[in-house]
Amino acid sequence: MTVQTRIDGSFHAPRAHRILITGGAGFIGSHLCDTLLQRGESVICMDNLFSGSMRNIRPLINHPNFIFIEHDIREPIEIGGKIDRIYNLACPASPRHYQRDPVGTMKTCVVGTINVLELAKQKSSRVLQASTSEVYGDPEVHPQPEAYLGHVNPIGPRACYDEGKRAAETLMFDYHRLHGLEVKVARIFNTYGPRMLENDGRVVSNFIVQALRGEPVTVYGKGTQTRSFCFVDDLVRGLELLMESPASVTGPCNLGNPHEVTIEAIAREVLAYTKSTSPLRFEPLPTDDPKRRKPAIETALRTLGWHPRVSLKEGLEATIAYFALRTATPEFAMATSERQARRPRGRGRLTLASQQ
């Protein structure tokens, strides 16, 4: 449903930039909205609320330099007035959500990106594409530099997202070459922090919620597969730096934390920080789940002066504190009861699609 697809250009922040964030009600997008508003920018947040939530942006609704538009970028985008910057973050990022509607996910990555680029061309906007480490697939090169072309299964259950994001990158650079658009491509590695969805199946949020509930903590495979976790504040700072970098800096640019840990290690750290007595439960590894994941961030260091600042301990403590408050709310308890009521008999735990 589209609530509004055309708005006027009557509001202006003290600074010059008027910024559109697609996927702005999502986990990363809402943090980006917060940061840009604090910088004095005018922000247009666009989201179809497929995996985003009004809860994430509710404190911003009455801000004089903030507008929310409920709209699906798979439909043409019409916005009046100038737009200086577009951050295209619109796409479900967890396997549980993007596999719910794989064709829709691919359309968001392809048709949606075309619609965003057409708007950018019309407005002469600079546009940043939120790509992903998933473009590297189950990598055969470690750590993964931007020059690595990837090892992706084009017909697997994750392909709608992996190949969709690869196609989105292609479109960005084609519009750059054909129309001279200023483009930036950020390859985002595993990011965590407050406002993650508790039921999206991603490793940090899932481990924390299971530990707080006293449920078995589900580890896929032997737990020896690795990930590199970047706290959301660090990631948002990297996105800003990339967007405001010289026009010659197009990317792709890896943004992630090169501190690599095993899945079992992160599960045990969550148990320690939550003081939970939950046991670990090992389940088969999902199809095409990457075995190792670590960004090479030399490009971000050299061109942006960016590197992560928040330690895993600090980030986990902040994220656990967020979920501890969330799990204590009546709204969360009601949602949990409804999910449990919908579960088939014999299943007493949260089941994941992947451990992204």
C-alpha cells in the first residue's frame, strides 16, 4: 500500500542536503535517519514496512525536518523538490525475510534499484547502494577484498538476495557510465545492534533472544563457521563517509569489522554476558551458508579513513540491553505468545533459515 508518493519541497534543514533513505524504517536505515537528522539534514524516510517497523522511527515523526512515506520502491517514485542524496537501503536483509518472497526480493533489487536510479537521474542526486558481503557467496578467497568476484550459487535458496544485490551493483555502475550519475556502492558485512528484529533469524539477535528466554541457543553446523560483526554505529559512520567522499570514489567499498569469530564463540559470549544457563543446540548447516566471512577493509581505510571503533564486548552489551528491555514489554510477550501458538506441535524453539 502506498500512503504517499508525491510530496512537496517546502521543508528545509539548516544545511543544504535533502536526503532520501529507502528502507529508512529498517534496522540500519532508522539509525541512519537518526544520525542525519542530528547533523541538521532534512530526511525523507521511505519504507514499505515489509521488514522495517514504525517503532524504529516513531520518535522522529514530529521532527520538523523528517517525513515518512510508506511506499514500495518496486513502484515508480515521485517526490517533489530537490533531492541531494539517496541512500538505497530498501531490501530485506535476513534469509528468513528475503526467502519469504524470493521473487519480490529480486524485484526489489532490480526493479526497485532502477526506480531509485531513475529518480536520481531526474534529480541529479548522488546515490549510495547498500550492497552486501553476500555478493561474495561462500567465498574461496579469505579475507574478501573488493576485487574478489565471488562464489555464488545462482539457483540456490539464497540466490534471490545474493544475485539480486549483484544485479543492483551492475545497474549502479551502468547508470554511472551511461548517465554520469554519482554513485557509491557499499558492501556491508554482518552488522548488529539495537533495533534488530528479534525474529529475523540473524545470529546475534537470535542468540540474545534465545539466551534471555532461557531457550536452547541454536548453532548451525559445528559452530566453526566464522563471521565478522560490525556494530551499527560504526557502519552508519562508514556509510556517511562513503556518501560524502569525492565523486571519483565509487566503490565497491567493504564496510565491516575484520575481527573474525566463530559462531560457537559468539554464542558462548552471549551466554556469558546474559548470564544465561541455556544450552547450545547444534543443527545441520543450511544450503549455501558461507563457511567464512571476513572483510578486507584496506579500501575503506585508505579512501575514507574509516575503521570500526566499537569492540565486540561493548556492542554486545548495548544490544543485549536493548533486547532485555524489549523482552520485558507486554507487546513483545504478546507477539511471542502468538508465534508460539502458530508453531506446529513438537517444536518448542525458534527456528532459523540461516546464521547470516
